[in-house]
Amino acid sequence: MRLTTRLLILMFLSVIVPMIGMSLFLKQEITESILVEKRDKLFGLARQLDSALEGTYDDILAEEGALGADRATKIAVLNSRLRAVTDFVAMGNAGVGVGYYGRELDAVLTYGPSEQFQYTVGHPIFEGHKGYAVMASGEPMVQTGSLVRGDILNCMWPINRDGATIGYIWSNETLDMIDEQLGPIIERVFLIQILIFFLIYVSLTITMKGLLDKITSIKKGIEVLFHMPNYHIPQVSGELSTIVNTINDLVDTTNLVKCYNKNILEGVMNGVLAISCSGVVTRANKAFFEMFPEFGEDFIDTGYRDTFDPRIVGVIEAIETGLGANGAVSGVEIEFEERIMEVYGNAMLDETGSRLGAVFVFRDITKIRGYERQIQEKERAAMLGEMALAVVHEVKNPMTSVKGFTQLLGRAGIDEEKRATYIGLINDELNRVNRLLNEMLVYGGKSRLEPRPCDVAELVRDAVIRNDWSPYGVRPAVFADPGDDCLAEVDAFKLGQVLDNVLKNACEAVAAKGGGRVVALVRGEGSAVSVRVVDSGVGVPADVLPKIGNPLFSTKATGNGFGIATSRKIVEAHGGSLFIDSTEGVYTKVSIFLPKESKPEGDGAC
């Protein structure tokens, strides 16, 4: 279909659709206005009839001496007194029907004009008629639909006397009369709109040809731009020249931005990789090619899953998943060819916020991690000095108590009960010293790892099964995707010690808070397996968190800090890492990352 034809159709629709909409809107508004006017009029007539009824129906019956009469006699008496009133109102308002209804008698008492509707007197209204709702609520209502007179607008006014509703008054008018008033108005509106549309159509058709020729010229120029990005569209006269100038300026600006982006990317020291939403590599900088020479230089415009190593593909897919929820992912580490890479990801968005793809930054942090390990060793040496002082303090206190109780035991005349008490206290203090020394031996000593392929998810489940959680009032829940590869080369016994310690700490935190949950999440993440233990317990204060894991520092009254310290040592001996994140009063998360292939630190001892 030609552009001119499409524009004419578009303009036709842009005129006719709003006009039809306006017609329907005007019809609705006019109809509503007429109905509002009719309701006001009909309710006004009903209020007049309410004023004309002085007192109650029983007052009339009492005056006529018919209070004790049967139902038919009462209806006849009331009809005789009120029919003249309703006939008078009905004859003064052509097309209007009015009447009284008695609640106690449940019958039509009058219906004017009576010459047409006298036959309805004495009959009750049908079940579901809104008249019953009016009498029940004591509030006026409007009912539209097919009633005695056909399709009518029926306004019902309650007759309230002394706090009770004794019946209601209706005033109605057929909808045919409303349509007769509305029809000529709508016809005039439609005629005016048709005339306006015809004039607009003629004027648009006369003035369109030159405009469409210019638009066609611009369209052809834009089509050329897809093949020649530096092409400039020929100038046209009139107002459309602004569009041509804007497009040509945009072409120049786009080419300049491309040049700037290329220079910026080439100046970045880290490897940068851009991937579209369909998984196609669209750009890579010089640093990326130098960082991964094994991939060659011909992978631009190819799918990254078909080009890159599975380890790189795995981390890209993991970051892509995170980008879907957060828009940015940072600090994902992988080991690749004896190097440690830190990968960052950011979503590429256009001005409207729509996703275009993602940018990945690869940073070689092998040397940084080496420096960090050296610093950690120095810090550990310094910490051992501090720990020696702390150990002296920890041992001195119980030994002082032992000495004191020993001296008391040496006194003459001490009874057996006190002797047994002192001996028990001496035993407790010596056990405390013994436990401290044993944990120091575990932390400071070395034992060789015996790694073998293990399902880490099963090791976590085993830790939950073999421990008694009843003292804490909470049992850890384990979640692992059956499709995840959670197989890693680990020392099952030593990793079990780590899991026992971390899970018990989490349950103790929940018990200290008085309730909560403990969840262990196990996932395969590229070349590593992660275990995240999250609890909703008391949490750790921000100023205390950096100290967690230091020997002889604990937030528990009976703790000594060796549990987490030893666990971290075992995990790092596997070539993995252990991190703790917490918010006081909210949660604590312990994250353990283990390489799938055994790459123990140092000599593989812990």
C-alpha cells in the first residue's frame, strides 16, 4: 500500500473516529441531561402527592370508619379518597403516571390517570420490584425497565410518617417520550458532524499532494541511510526542511558518538564485552582480545554460547539472570586458565528504558588476590600475637579459680558437700581450659585434606539429619535445584564440620530471638558450588561484623570465636571463600563458595 494511501486512510480514521466518539459522547450527555431533568420533574410530582396526603392511610380509614373493615374495603375507601389527587396530577402532566402504594395492605391504592390504570388497584407489585426496597429502606429510588406501562422511567418516593414507612408514591414516564425528544437533537448533531468531516476531507485532499511528495522523498533518503550511515538526505522546501536538517544533524552526531565510544572503549584497561538481548556479541575492546587471545578475533556478530569457553558462558548467563531483576550485577569471580577474573554486568537501556542488551566488564584480579593473601598472612601473624595475650588471659582466669578452690580443699575440717562442690568447680574450669586448648590446636594445627567428588547438597542435608535441633526450636530447611550441578571435590568430613558449625550458629541466633527460620540454599554457579545459610535471627551489629571470625572473639557468652575461624580456614584450604553479611535484628547470611575442581591453597592442609 502506498504511503499516500496510508496517510489518507490515517487522516480519515483520525477524523471519523473522534467524530463518532464525540457523537456517542454527546448522545450520552444529552440523554443523561434529559433523564436528570425527567427524574427531577417526576420526584417533584411525587413530593407534591406526599404533601397532598395529610396524615396516614389509617387516618383516612378512621375518618371513613373503615379501620376494622376487610382488605378490599380498605383499598376501596383509600382509592375513593386519593384517586382525585392522582388523576389531577396525571392530567396536568401529559404522559405521566402517578399513584399511591400501601405497605400494610401490599396493594396499589391509586394509579392515575385512573381511566387507563384503574384495573391495577388492589394488586400487589411483583416480587423483585424496587418498591419493596424503597419501603424497606425509607429512601427514594429510580427504576428503569418494563413495568405496567411498558418501558418507563419510574421514580419512587417513600411515605415516611412518625419514623415509619407506610408505603410509597410513584411517578413515571414512558421512555418513548424521552426518545421522541432526543431523536431530533441527535439527528442535527450527526448532520453537523458529517458536514464538518466532508469539509475537512476536501481540504486535506487538496493540500496533501505536495506534502506527500516531500514525505516520500524523505522516506527514500531514510531507506538509503540503512545502507550508507554517512548519507545526507537531500533538502526539501517548506516546514519539512526542519525534519531533514534534524535527521542530517542526527546522522553526524551518531557518527561522532560512535567514534567517541570506540576511543573510550579502547582506552579502558579492563576487558569490555557487549552482548545483545538475542545473545549476539556486538562489540569487544582491545583489552578483551588481549585478555582472551584463545577466542580469536572473529567472534563479533556471533552467538557467545557458540564461541566462548563454558566457564565464561556460565558467568555471563548467571549475570544475565541477575540483570533481569536488578539491572546491574557486580563482583562475580571465576577462575580461568590459572587467573582470577572479576566480572561486572550492566543492562544497556535506551531512552525509554527498554532493554537493548548488556555490557560485561572483565577484570584480571589475580595479582590483587595474591597481595590480599599476603596481607592476610601478615594480619594473621599479628593476630596470633594478640591471640597469645588473649590466651594467657583466658587461661589465667580459670587457673586462678582452680588455685583458690585447691587452697580451700587444703583447709582442715571441710565437709564432704563443700569438698564435692569445689572439686566439681575445679573440674569445670579445667574442662574450659582444655576445650580452649583443643580448639586452638585445631585452628593452629594442620591436617591434610582428602578431597573426593561429593554432592554438596547431600552434605548439607546430611548435616541437618545428623544433628539434634530440638534445643533451638527450629530445624534448617535445605533448598537445591535438582537440575543444578552441585558436585565438587571436597573433604566430606571437614566440610561437614563447617556445615555443622554454620547451621548451629544460625539456629542459636533464631533461638535467641525467640523464633524465625533457617534456610540453606545450594546452587551450582559455573565452576563453583555455593552454599548460603540465611537465618532470621538476632543478626550482628555493624561495628561487630568485621570482628566475626577472629579467634577468641565471640558474640555468645560461652563462645570463643574459633568456630567461624576454623570453618573459614577449612573452606579456604579447599580454594574457596566464606563471607558473612548481617543486619542487626533482621538476618544473617553466611555464603560459602567451593570450586568444583579441587584447587587447595598452599599444600592442601588446614
